[in-house]
Amino acid sequence: MSTYAKLFSIILFILIAPLARSQQSLQSLHTRVPAPPATAAAAPAWLNSTEVTTLRKQLKDQRAFVEKLNKEAATTQVAAQSSSVLDFARMQRDPAYAQEMQKKLAAMSPDEQMKFAMQMQQATQANAIQDVKAMAADPEAVKLAAEHYPDYQMKQSSGGITAQSTAVEDLRRKVSTREYEIGEQVTKKMKCSDGEGSCSAADEAADKATLKAAYAQIIAEYDKALVLIGQQVAAARKARAADIAAVQKDLAPAQYGAAAKSSANKQLLAAYHNAALMEVEQLFILSEDTAKWAARRIADRNINFMPID
């Protein structure tokens, strides 16, 4: 490697290392996804906890990093395909130029179109050759991660957390069924339901007691389900823990794809990162949606539109 090449590599590392280091470990994010709240009453505080809000932001930052890396790779590829005849990069950012080129292409003679097509083909081939050379110069960590991505895809397609997600949906559906049944029972027990305003104070008090007891019964159903859902979230985490750890082992040395010099490998590692990040996000959503589901019931202090307070 020449002195200039070494200097360029050092400068490149200085530029990308802080950005890559700012990324949270995928394995850490996966491990830190909290179990859903153990009780419905705890759900509002769970949603606003520092643990959850911090993780939510870090996942958002991680998503922005992946999108930025993917965009950079695509932009580099498009720019490399540009020629003196047609600037693809400018076409994407300049609508007026794009319209001008469309008119110019439409006005070309068949011979001019053939010449233009040949020039563009040569530019595309030159870009492909250039990227192949860049791939050969990519760091070993980048090459290794790129090699491992197909294996991860196979494990992901055959694994995942579909079974646990389905189990959580079933548990929530059963709670909804019990909630409906309890509500129907309450309606039949109500003494002041004729709408004629002839209900005595004693009957009103009895109805309030009936509503509160039913509400407590419904919340108990939520609490029982939350314990079981927590077990499903734990099983979902365990099912993918080893593969997420393997992804982390691949991507960290490759600067999460930022160390790739070739646009092909940069896009490939962005896809690798994205696939693993989606798994972490899915686990978090499974837990967070459960908390939101329980928090809504706590906030809704009604049974069949009848207030319990």
C-alpha cells in the first residue's frame, strides 16, 4: 500500500469511527428490551420510564444510521454511473435537468440513441469493474460480514418470533372475549338501566359496586395475561439471542458497514444491519404494544360505556 493510500485509509477511519462508535450494540439493544409490565396498573409508568424512552430513541438513531448508510451507498453508485452524456446524480436532485434530458433523449435520432446507449453501457461496465476492485480492497472484517449475511438470512427466515407473536395475540384475544362476557353480565345485573330516572339511591350505589367489581375482575384478567405475555417475550428474546450476538460479532469490526469502500458491500452490510435491527424492533414492539394495550384499559374506566366512578 502506498503512503497516500495509507494516509487515505487513516483519514477514512477517523471520519467513520466516531459515527460507528456512536451506534449502540445490537446485542445490547436486544438484551435491554424490557419485559412488558407485570400488571396493567404499572403500564403507564412503564411506557414513560427512562429505560423505555432511552431504548426507543436509540432504536430510532440506529434506524437513521442504517438509512444514511444505504443512501450513501446508493448515491455513490449513481454518481459512478454518471457520464459526460448523462449525470444520474444530478437527475435525482434536479427536476429541471431531468426534464431537459428527457426531451433531449426523445429528440435523438436512432443512430444517436444507439451511440448514447453504448456510452452508458460502457459507463456501467466501468463502474462495475471499479466496484469489484473496491470490494477486493475492502477490509477483511467487511468481507467476512458480507460472507456471513446469507447464513443469517437463512436462520432468520426459519427462526424469528412468529410463534411468540401469535401466542401474544391469542392471549390478548382471550382477554377481549372475557372482557365482553364480563360486560354482558354487568348489563344484566344493573338495576338502573331503564332510563326513566326512577332509580333509588340504594340501587345506584349497588350499580356502582357492581361496575367496580366487574372492572377489578377485568383488570385481573389483564394481569394474568401480562404474566403469560412476559413469558412469551422472554422466549422470543432467547430464540434469537445467539443469532443477534453473531450479527454483532460481524458488524462491529466492520464499523456497522461504514468501513466498506465498495458500494456493493456497503449496501450489503446496510441490509444485514437493517435485518437484525428489525428483529430488535419487533421484540421491542411486542413488549411496547402490550404495555399500550394494558395502559388503554387502565385509562378507560368504563364498562359498556358506563363509568365506574
